[in-house]
Amino acid sequence: MSGVAVSRGGWFGLISSAATAVVVGFASTILLIMQAAQAVGATPAQQASWAAVLCFGMALTSFYLSWAHKMPIITAWSTPGAALIATSATGITYEQALGAFVVAGLLMGLTALIKPLARAIAQIPAPLAAAMLAGVLLKYSLGVPAAALSMPLYVLPLIIVFFGLRLSYPLFAVPVVVVLGVAMAGFAGTFAGDCCEVGFTRLVWTTPQFDGATILSLGVPLFLVTMASQNLPGFAVLRAAGYEPPVTSCLLTTGLASMAMAPFGSHAVNMAAITASLVTGPEAHPDPDKRWLVAWPYLVLYAAVGLAAALFVSVLGSLPAALITTIAGLALFSPLMGSVVAMLKEPRDIESALITFLVTASGITFFSVGSAFWGLVAGLVLFGARHFLVTKKP
């Protein structure tokens, strides 16, 4: 195979970069995945299947795309999408959620194939997309102060460690907090009595149900927030590293994979953004033409994590509620901060972005459709009206 001959030092960089990406990607937001699954009524077995199939999907799609295009293309699960599900799934069954996931994956694939659709998505104002995401994430950060009051001896040290690490080693802030939270809970004996299940994870098939209101309130916003907050930044990371990403191939591959894996619980597989920066630079390999080989250790490591997903879900799911709330809220602090900055970036669009943010954060449901959809609609209406009036002025 061309380009496989790599020195021992080169393989060390590839393996260490892949390991760091897996640890950061998985530990940072696995609790959010579990909360999303719980929000739609997934059983413990379905929660484990959800986490496992995401890991398998990320491993396989990353390997295929990197091998096919000879560049370090890695995929991830949609963290903003998981937050959307956890905050917008009131009254939605697990089967209906899976149907919305299939539609979101279909839209991703269609975006790759239908150029007008891709252009329409690209024309959604960035401040409004960021505002919708900020409204979705706000709930989690608001839960941290209440958690600190309920368990101050556990939560306050986690907050201090988190912000201390953000000053020096921000990439590891969340994984360290997860490990520390688990260690504190174990030392204090606060784990649930039925922890912890050991063994290989089994994938659980559930037939999706397609409900129109659920597709509008969950499927469409999931597609939009994944495109705006995962895929577009992921492509930007590759370009910044000197690669020209194969956009059509990436969207089509991740869209088809998301559709195929949805019956097992997967909500979305998409381009990695933060973790992609760990494998696209010279730290992974000094030769840019050989960095795609990071897909090999990434494949092996995420496959191993997927096989053990039931254990991770069991351990983390047994944490006290206040610790779960704290870790999830801290994990989303950086995305929330970035979204707020992005939504306020253009002074002329602040008004419509703020409307999008407030409606989304309100959690309202109208015609059985959740607030993320209505927030984006409200913002687009105001944005369109404002720009129409500006263009009509003499």
C-alpha cells in the first residue's frame, strides 16, 4: 500500500495523536450522549447501543475517508446535536427520535448531491445558526450553579480544576474532570447500587417511526446544527492544515452512515472539528502525505471503546445527578462561549440573532414542534424583513 512505510517515530506520533483524539472526543461528551438517549426514553441496553454504534461509525467512516482520499479525515458524533436532543425531546419517543435521525442523515446526503440545497444551507446567516446552538446549550450551563449548591464538596473542586486547566491545558480540562468526578464518586461510595456492567456491548435494533412533528422539531434542527457547528468547522480545520477536503464525499459518507446506524441509536456522524486539529498537524506526523495513516490507530481505538461502551455507560450513568449535570455543563462551556461570540459578531444581525437565541432557549413547543425550529424561523423572518427594508430604502 502506498505510503504505509512509516518510521517507528512516525508511528508513535500517529498513535499518540489518535489516542489523544479518542480520549478527548469520547470522555468530553459521552455523558451528553447518555442524557440525549435518556431524554427520548432509551433503555440502558439502547443507551449502550447508541454509544457503541457511534464509536463504530466514527471508526469506520474515518478509516474509509482517510484511506480513500489520503488525508487525515476523522469523524465524530454531533455534540450540539446531542444537546439539542436532550433539551428538545419532550414527548418524543425513542422510535420517533430514530426516525428523525434517519431524516437528518438523509438531508446530509442530499446536501452532498443537490447543489441548490447545499447553497441554501450555506446562505443561512452564521449569527442565527450560532444563536440557535447557544440557545440549545444554555440549559446545561445554567444547571451547574444549582448542582454546586446541592453537592458543593464534589462540584466546586471540579469547577476549580476545570477552569484551572483551561488556563494552561484547555484540551484536557473536560477529560480530567470526568476522571476526577468518577474517582470522587467511587471514593465516597455514591455510585448507584447496580453499577457496573462488564462485557462486550451488544447493538440493539429498534425500528424507527417517522412522525412529521418530530422530524420538524428534531430532525431538521439536528441536520442544521450539525452542518453549522460540526461539518463546516471540520472542513475549515482541514483547509487550515493545508488539505482540500472532499466535501461531497464526506457529506455523502457521513449521511449514509448516519442513516444506516440510526436504528441502533446513532443520532449523527459528522466531520470532527476540535479533535481533527489533533491529527492534522506535524505532531501527528512531519510528512503531510502520511498523516492519513492516523486512521489506523483511530479505527482500532474507537472500535475497542465501542466494544466496552456498555461499561462506560454503566459507570457514568451511576454517578450522582449533580455530578452528571456539572460535567455536562462544563463540557459545553467552550461551545457555548464560542456560539455567543459568533452570534454577536455582526452588529447589524444582533437583533435577529438574539430573537433566535431567546426563542430557542425558551423551550417552547408549538404544534408539537420544538423551540429550536421556531427559534430559527423567528430569526430568519426578522433577518429577512430587516434586510428587505434596507434594500428598499432610496
